[in-house]
Amino acid sequence: MIETNDLSKQFNNNFWAVRGVTLDVQPGQILALLGQNGAGKTTTVRMLTALLAPTRGYARVAGYDVTKNPKEVRMNVGVLTEQHGLYLRMTGDEYLDYFGKIYGLDAQARATRSKYLLDYFGLAEASRRRSGEYSKGMKQKLALARSLMHSPSVLLLDEPTSAMDPESSRLVRDEIARLRSFQRTIVICTHNLAEAEALADHIAIIYRGKILLNGTLDELKRRVLGPMEYEARFADAFDASGLSLPPGVEVVSRSETSLKFRIESPQVANPKLVHALTSMNAPLISFHEVSRKLEQVYLKTMAEAQGLAYAA
Amino acid sequence: MRRNWEAIWMVARREFVDQFRDWRIVAPMVLLMALFPFIADDTTQEAIEFMGRFGGNLILERLVPFVILVIGFFPLSFTLVVALESFVGEKERGTIEPLLSSPLDDHQLYLGKLLVGIATPLVFSFVSIVIYLILITRRDVAFPSFYLLALVLLLTFAHAVLMVSSAIVISVQATTVRAANLLASFVVVPVAFLLQGETALIFWGNESVLWYAIVGVTLLSALIVRLGVSHFRREYLLGREIDTLNFKQLWLVFTGRFVGNAESIRDWYAVELPETLKQIRRPLAIVLLLGVAAVAASYLWVVVNVPGYLDISPEIENRIKTLVNQNLTDLDDLSGQISAPVLFYHNARAVVIMLLLGVASFGTLGVTLFLVNMGLVGGVLGGASLLGVSPGLLFAAGILPHGIFELSAVFLSVAATLKAGALLVTPQQDKSLGELLLVALADWFRVFIGIALPFLAIAAVIEVYVTPQLLQMIVPYF
């Protein structure tokens, strides 16, 4: 579990890298931390790893206070850093064995865990080769394997699928999803919004050290983009001028063969709306939710934060 | 405890393996280790022939230990790069963060790096020395005694610890490998000077004096290791990407500490200076104790040993007394020979030199210089005693009048120097090493400007115009 309150970090040059970050990530949840480069994601993760001391506020990770019990925090956290951080003259299995030792695993546990991870990430054949000879994706997978070596209860992953091919990315996403099912607490820092959308239960958008938005994807979409939108498509031209709209429904746009609605409470309004359309003998082909991406939420939030106009 | 050492060894072992897998590190080290003893052996032969022509047997006897010291030093200076890049190199390669994110303790990381940093050059140094020792068995030159050999090897070990511990401090504080390598000269050059001093000791012939060098270097190394462990911050290693020299910021930190919250000079003397004096109470007590001990030890040494060295007959004693009386009579003219400003400048400079030496050695060399001065005072009093002059009387008339001010100024300044040195090796969570140095200097300057300079000025005036009169007054009692 990760719990922070007013977590803040000021560096010596009086620059506030992180200001008042409050998070609550429970076991079995994934939080995606989104933001521009330099927004404060890495600083936040480093405070959660007890590498940087908070200037203000507190953080508890895996039940330990990052200031009072830094060693216990590190023992229970697996970190994938921005750079892979591999020792390039070590082979894959030596590298995992080394970190297994650091985390206090015995020889048997190290061998078993290392074999499992190397097999899972498709590195078994390359395990006797020095990691300097690996491709970028292989290096990233080995680094991820390192962070999982001691089966930590909390995972802090910075760009976990960067430099990976689509198959490997899928593999990593599957592993992250599997770890969630094992009640791990996971934070992902990423610029890959599709990945965040696919994996995260909660999303936090950070800008200049401050959390601008924090919630589930649906909550964020509603908050930033407004009520959900639905589209009705017709087989032929349909005159909807006489359509009586249920309360909480407004027409956003229309064409001869389609109508787009913004609906406050779809559960209540949609059956009534569909009923109204079919009552008018509308040649209805489909009635579906207009897909809204996390990207729209993110870009709009960022544009507003910077005082710019958002072009959808 | 066992787990602790295992963790330190784990860090060190990985580095060992890593180094020996890089031919760019291993090849030059092996070449140097293997070639240098042969070069040194040839040089030894040349020296034997050269000395043989001029009968320099005494030098020949000491030649081998000297060459061993030099052979030991060369691989140390070369392999220093391993220690210099231990932390900053990992930072540049991006490998430091996974390591810092691990549950290893700060001291385990630090000592692991220190261990490998010391062991690697030592292995090369000792192998070089052994090769050389084997080679010189063919030469017509005195093989050093086991005792001397052990001393020289111990000294080489002490050099390794000193150089590597300094290099690792640099590695933690530097932001780039390039900066760390540039700073390496601050390690190699002083140790090269030290080596020259030790060479002088070897040729001087008193082997036991080498113990002082070993103890001194070991003490300094221990302080540097302590400094390194105290200021090792994970945050520091990750937090800074580039360093810019901000003179304004440096000045603000210094003056901020120097001035404190004082709004006037009176305020400063009433509140800020007493606060600093309060902080140096303990170092002052240590300095006083050491000073008195140095005077007493030196006095006793002179009184006990000098008569044995010098055969002072009553006739010589009378001549010395006459000479002293004559000199004391001439003191009338002292103000014509030496002015108070010159004396003031000389004393102030000595105090500043103690500070500079102290800052460079965490207080130790500053205190050592102070003890040498105190020793001189004891020596003079001992000499006077041998000539039948009351040391108490001489002290009261010749030292105390200006010494009240001069010695007070020196005691306080040395105590502030000691405090500055101690501050540098004390863990401080909220300050960088640079900030700490500025704070220590500001505290020292508080004492120096607030008390020492005025006291030294008063002492100089008294020493030129009052002390000679008093000394003349006691001449009849000689």
C-alpha cells in the first residue's frame, strides 16, 4: 500500500520539485502517474523509495514510513528506474543473482526466482551472455526482472515498456496485470497513455510538482471532458426536430444520419431516449457511447494548466 | 555483524569482478606492475655503480627501502582511477539508482567501494614490490632488514588507504567522472610530497621515525574515511546533475553565518561571538590541555636530555650567561629592530597558516603546528632552567605580559580550527560538505576577527615596548 499526504520536495536551489502530493494506492491497484518531463514523477518515486527525504508531508510505503524506516521501505519495494541501470559486464543470471543476494534471498530462492523471471521474459537463452550485448528491449526486460526478483509488495515502475517491441510490451503488461491480481501495489510512471489506460485503476496527472487530477479513468473523463456522449446512427436521413429529450440529455451535434447526445445519467436517460427514437420510427442502426481517450483528458488538462486553448 | 560484512563484501566483490573483466583497466595495471620493477632494478644497478665510484655506502644501504616506497606508490597513483570513479562513474552510467534503491546501508555501500578501491592497487603494489625484491637479490646491495621492510610495506598500505579514502570522498562529491579525475591531483600531489618527506626520513637513517609517518597517515586516513561516511548521502548522489559555482550564494552562506542575527557590531559582540565561544568550549579545553602538556613535555625533555648531549662546563655556562645578558641589554633597542606591526603580521600569519593546515587535515596539522610552538616555549624555559635561570621568573617577565593576549588569541584560534575540523567529519543531514566548510570558516573568522586580531595587536605592542623592559629588570636575578 502507498499512502502519502502533502508530500513535497524542495531542492537546495529553492526549487519545489514536488508540492503537496497526496496519494492512496491500495494493494491490488495500479496507479499511473502521468506528466511532462520534469513534472516531478521521478522525484515522487524517489521519495517513495526513500532515496530522497521529503521536505514536507509524509509517505508510508508497504506500511513503513519513508523517513523513519527507509531500509524496510527499500526491502519491500521493487523499482524500475528511468535508465535500466544494468552492469553491462555481468551476465543476465549473474545480475539477478547479485540483486537477489542484496535482498537477502538464499541460493535456492535466487536460482528459482531468477530462472522463472528469465524464462518468463524470454531471456533464458541469453542469460549467460553479458547484458552489454543485449538489445534495448532485452535490457529493459532484465531491469524489470531485477525489480521483481525479491517479489516486492510494492512496485514503482518508470516507463516499464519503453524500448520494447509490441510482443514484449504485451508480455510486460500481462505480468503487471498478473501482479495486480496477487495484490501488489503498483505505480507506473509513463508517457504511454494507451498503456496507462489499459492498465491503471487510478490515474494521477502531475504538473510542475502538483497533482492536477487524481481518480479513476471514468471520473477523470467526466471531470475534464464533461458528461458522457452517445451517438445514434440512422440508416436514412432522419428529422429529429420533433424528438422529445429526456431530462439531462442535450444534443451536441447532428447530421442527416446521426445525432450526438451529451447525457448526464446514461443509466436513467438512455432507455428513455432509445424509446423516444424508436417511437418516432427512427431508422436506428446503432446507439453507442462515443469513445473518449485518456489522451484527450491529458491534453486538455495540460492545455488548461498552461493557459492554452485545447483543440480536441 | 556477519551479515554486515557479507553485504560489504558483496559490493566489493562485484566491483572486483567487473574491473577484471575490463581489459582497458587490467592491461595497463598488469603492464605497469610487471615492467616497473625491472626499470627500478636497472636503476638500482646504475645507482650501485655510481655510488661505488664515490663511496656512497650509506646511501646505498637506504636505496632499496626508498625504491620499494616508490614502486609501491606508482600503481597506487595509477589505480586511483578505480576509486575516483566508484560512485560518480556509477552515477554517470545510471547504475547507481538500483543500488541505492536496495536495502544496503550507506556504510555497506561506502565501505564496499572503499575495500575494492584499496585492495586493487595494493595487490598491484605488493606484487610489484615482490618482483623487485626478487630481482635485487642478484645485485650487490644491502637487502633491507625485515623490520624496515615491514615498516615500508605498512607505509605503502597507509598511503593506499589515504589516497583511496580521499578519492572516494571526491567520487561521492563530484558530479562527473571528468571532474573527479581533475580533482585527483589534490590526492596525488600531496601524497607525492608526503613521499618525499618519508624518503628524507629513510635516508636520514632513523627507521623508527617512520612510525610517526605511519601513525600520522593512518590517523588522517581514518578521519577522511569518517568524513566520507558522514557525508555520504543517497540524495546527494542523485540530486545533483550539474554543479555551477555560485559565488553570490557562497558569499551569502558565509556572511549569513558570520554576521548571524546581529544588527550592529555591539550586537555581534554581545550575542553572536559569545555563542561561537560557547561552541568551542570543549575544543578549547582540549587545546589548553595539549598546549600545557607540550610545554611540560618539551621542558622535561630539555632538562633531562640536553645535559647528556652537551657537555656544558662552568666556563661555557658563564659565557652563555654573559651572551644572554648582553642580548637582554640590547633589547632596549628592540623597537628599532622589529616593529609592532611586523610582529603582529607575523603572528596573524602563523594563526592563518594553522587554520589552512587544519582545514586540510581536519584540524590535526593545525594543532600539530600549535604543539610545535608550545614545545618551543617549553624548550626555552628548559634551557633557561639549565642555565640556572628560574623558568617561572622568565615566563612571568618574558612571556606572560604579552602572552596573556597572544596565547589567548592562539588558543582560541586553534580551538576554532579544531572545531572546524571536527565539524567536517560530523554527520550533518541538512548541509552539503561545501556549506559545512563555509560555516566552519565563518565560525573561525568570528573568533579570528572578533578576538584574535585585536589581541594579537595588543600583544605585539606589549612585546615590543613592555616585555624587553621587564626582561631587563630580571637580568640582575640571573
